[in-house]
Amino acid sequence: MKIEHLISQIHQKKSFLCVGLDTDLEKIPQHLLEDEDPIFAFNKAIIDATHSFCVAYKPNIAFYEAYGLKGWKSLERTMAYLNDKHPEIFTIADAKRGDIGNTSTRYAKAFFETLNFDSITIAPYMGKDSVEPFLAFEDKHTILLALTSNQGAFDFQTKKVNGGELYKEVLKVSKSYTNAERLMYVVGATKATYLKDIREIIPDSFLLVPGVGAQGGSLQEVCAYGMTKNVGLLVNSSRGILYASTGDDFAEAAANEAQKIQIEMEVELGKIHK
Ligand SMILES: O=C(O)c1cc(=O)[nH]c(=O)n1[C@@H]1O[C@H](COP(=O)(O)O)[C@@H](O)[C@H]1O
């Protein structure tokens, strides 16, 4: 998907919400467990209920791999459903991959071609030749982990290298990669105040911002520091939407939660034009 299409979808829906499909068989409503494919049944109900309030879906691959072949089938069915019913919606494989060049190319083929995702999350630790194979794919996007939402982000990401923090080095160096215009970055919503410095290095790049909802990050703070004239943000919530209710009304409750965030986003988008 071209970035212009994502931006126009954001303005059309007045939303930059990404719904994380972290589908956990221990948390979905009991009655769905009787379905031959409970993960897909849950995802389909969530997609049907929330698609008008969001512009992206982010299946976290761990939640599918955990169930082996069955889980992978559910992921394939979810992607086929999204690509068929909602091709305008941006899809993110939250896989956090990255390896030596020829292996990265295989990962890229798996997610960009076989599963037809628009983007994938990548760990930058192995450097240029581990990231560029993903960037070689036209109209696909590589989302590099910069400053993550968890406590462990302080173990390495904020440590000083060359006089600046490591996450800033990731941002600066990655700008020189071939096809760097296809890069996006992960910045946790729990680190919103860092966005001011981050925007000085990457003023226009799109950011995937997880950590609102269950992890407690503030949407308003993220927007105050991170929003650009082209929005530049995809804000993810997973558990806060998926498990808003664990009863029979789970899809309706998910829709309500997604709509609540969309309404807050509409207010934030209104500030861009002022
Ligand atoms: O790459 C991610 O999406 C990610 C990066 C990060 O720094 N923090 C983070 O929580 N995530 C993912 O975003 C989702 C957050 O889920 P909730 O906390 O349930 O909204 C999970 O799938 C995490 O794996």
C-alpha cells in the first residue's frame, strides 16, 4: 500500500487507530471454542465490528505461532479475509524479525508475498544488511523498533553511544539505508515525551505507537509530541479493545471501545488544520 492511501484513509475515517489482533484462546468467549477455527471466528467478529473505526490491523504473530499449524492457518484466513473484504486497511505483521541478508529476504517473502501484509515490525540490532532486504519490496513498509513501550527499553535503547542514546542512533543511521523512505518506526506510547526529540531526527516518518489502553499510555500526549501535518501516527490498542468484554457481547464492546478512541482521535486530527 502506498503511504498516500493510508493518509487518505485516516482523513476519511477520522481515525489513526490500529487494532492489535493479539488473539488469545484463554481470553476469548467460551462459546467460540466450539468453532472449528476459534481464532479466525473471533478475529472475523472483531474485524466486522471495528473496521469502520480503524485504519490498520496488527496481528501479533506470537499469538498464532503458539498454536502451531492451526494458528498459522488462522492467520492465513484472517489475512485472506482482510485482503478480500477490506483491502484499503493497512496490515502489520508484528513479527519483530531481522537476520542475515538471505534469511531476512525469506522472512520478507513470507510476510509480504505469501501472507500479503503491507508491513512488518523489525528489530534493528543486526544492522543495515538485515533491514535492507525488507526495504527492497515496493509499496511495503518496514517498521523498525526504535524506543519500545516496555520497561526493558531502558536496558539498551536509552544507553549512550557516540554521545547520544542508542535509539537515536537507530533513527539516524537507518535514514541512510537504501529505500529508507519505506521505513516506519515503533515508539511506545508510554514514552510519549521522547517524541519531541524523535521528531527532530525523523520529522515526517510514520510511527507505530503501541501502549495506549492496557499499558496506560496517553493518546493526547502522543499526539502533542508526535503528530505531523500528515498525521504520522498509527496508534495501536490490542487487549483494551479485544477483551473489552469476555461475554457474548464481546464484538459490540470492542466496537464501542474502538469508537471511543476514534472520537478522541477525531479531536486530535482537528488540531492539525488549526
Ligand atoms: O511492535 C509492537 O507492536 C510493540 C512494540 C512495543 O514497544 N510495545 C508493544 O506493546 N508492542 C506490541 O503492541 C501490542 C500491545 O498490546 P496491548 O498492550 O494489549 O494494547 C502487543 O502486540 C505488543 O507486542
